[in-house]
Amino acid sequence: MIIGVPKEIKNNENRVGMVPGGVRTLVADGHTVYVQKNAGVGIGIEDAEFVKAGAKILDTAAEVFEKSTMIIKVKEPQAVEIAMLKPHHILYTYLHLAPDPEQTKGLMKSGCTAIAYETIQNADGSLPLLVPMSEVAGRMSVQIGAAYLQLDKGGKGVLLGGVPGVKRGKVTVLGAGIAGTNAIQMAMGMGASVTAIDISTKRLAELDALYGSHITTLYSNPDNIEKAVLESDLVIGAVLIPGAKAPHLVTRDMISKMQKGSVVVDIAVDQGGCIETCKPTTHENPTFVVDGVVHYCVANMPGAVARTSTFALTNVTLKYARMIANMGVEEAAQKDKTFRPGINIYKGTLAYEQVANDLGLTYTKLPF
């Protein structure tokens, strides 16, 4: 198969869809890999390293798309990239279609087949290609939130860990999955008073067994959420329903009652966000203020630590890239049940039911 790796063009996105080690593996499998010029330069990977691994360098994204069958990216395709997709293309990247009707319709119109990293799903419900970025975003959310609590950044002037004789800052984490658990660990490590809220009593029991009196666990219901949010200096939204739009657990009314200078960080913003007042922002302009509360809602948070994120991501994406390249989408889906739900668009039809339901579009079951 001919595989193309274009340079990411989303705002301040320096990750790259493949590292030289992955190129070497795919070339050894008998495939051809084209990499756009300077695709990895933002994280210190020079073109010469890709060439040494067996890749061929092309000057433009248009050339990469034109020559390739499978396109491997990190973030969802931008409008100019969707315009370059053809029916023969296989797009393999994060998509997050549920809150994005324009992207969904554009991919369907292109006739391509689009595989979403975030919906490749194990039998136990876990999402192996989302895990590393959830780990990164969860850890980042607390250090970012702690920074924006500083007065010079618009916050209320609270140090999360406090100091002897002064109370610690309060952090509430909504959702105790991978991202939420990493946020909890970071917040506890910084010495904050931490409350974890989740709908799974099993998960709450696990957290209680792990951390005991060092953490407060609450079942997710509107009363518990509102009380915790209003008492918090920092609220982390880490709610995920695989492939679906995130529910709004924190309402505009709750935000209006928080203390001025409090901070919210919504990790779930790329799936629509679980905080009603959140909207996607960029690393260039990461925050906005609603009712005196600082909102950080960058949709590609791991892009700020692009080198760490790229290697963590490509560690897990290469397995399925090889499957697609070696077997094709259809055979890979029939042989690996984990891979099958990753197919969101198949030859221009919407093949992921939850996305179809969220966007009011026609769902078409896979024909194999």
C-alpha cells in the first residue's frame, strides 16, 4: 500500500502521524511511505531521519494526498484537506465526528473511508488509541489549571497545594476514566484537596480503595455536581462517551455561581464538552472568561507537548496502520473486532451509529 503522512495544519499542532520507527516497520512490510517536507520538524524530527528509515519526502500536502492510498494523521482533517480526499482514500486519524457535522458531511461527500482512532474499542469498552492522549491531557489539565489560578493569568490567586497554615485549593474532576484518573493523580501530587465524580460506583470504590481519605468520591448526579463545582477553585471536565457527544454536566447557572477567578478545564471539548459554557479554543488563544470564570478549552491539548504526545500516540497507532496496509480495511475489520468500530465512514456512508444519532444523519451498517 502507498501511505502518506502530511504535515498537520491545525493551529499550533506540531504532532506528526508517524515517526521514523513506524516508517521503517511499514517499509519492511513492503509498503511505500511518503512524508510531507518538514512534517516532523516541530518536534525535532528532521526529514533526513524519515529518509533514513525508508520514506520519500514530498514538498506539499497535495502531492502526499495525490500519491497515497492511506493518509495517516493526528488531528481531524481541515476543510482544505477534506477537499483533497477521494473515494479511494483511507483516512486514519482522530476524527471526533459527533460534535462536527461539517466535517462529517465533508468526509461523506468525498467518498473516502475514514478510521477514527478514538472509536477503536476493546471488548471491555476501553479505547486503546485514546489512552495515551487521555493520559497526557489529564496530566496537563491540572498543571494548566494551576497556572491559570494565578492572579497574573486572571485567576483568583490560589496555590493548589497551599502552604502550612493556609488551606489547600479544591479541585473537582468530573469523570474518572483515563483522563480523569491522571488528573486526579496530578492534583493529589500537587497537594490539592480533590473530589472525583463518576457515574460508576465500581470506579468510585476503586478510587476509594487506592486513595482512601486522601480523596473525596461522589456519585454523579446534579446535586453532587453543583455542590462540588461551587466549592471548587479548579474544575476538570473529563467525561467521555465513546464516539458520542459529551453530556453537559456543568450548567451555565453553576458557572455563574462559582467564585470569580475560578478555573475550568474541559478535556472533553473535542467531543462537544461536558461544561455548558465551553467552546473549542486554540493554543494561540486558549482561554476566555464567562461570569468571571476562566475557561481553558483547547481541543488539542496534547499538541502543546507534541514530542511526548507523538511518540505516545504512534506507539499504539502503528499496530492498526500495519493491519490496514497489510490486509485492507475489510479484512482487518473481519479479523479484529477491536478495529471494526473504528470505521466511522465507509466509502462515503456513515457507519458509526452513535454519530448518526447525534447528528441526525443516516446510519449505514457495514456490508461485511
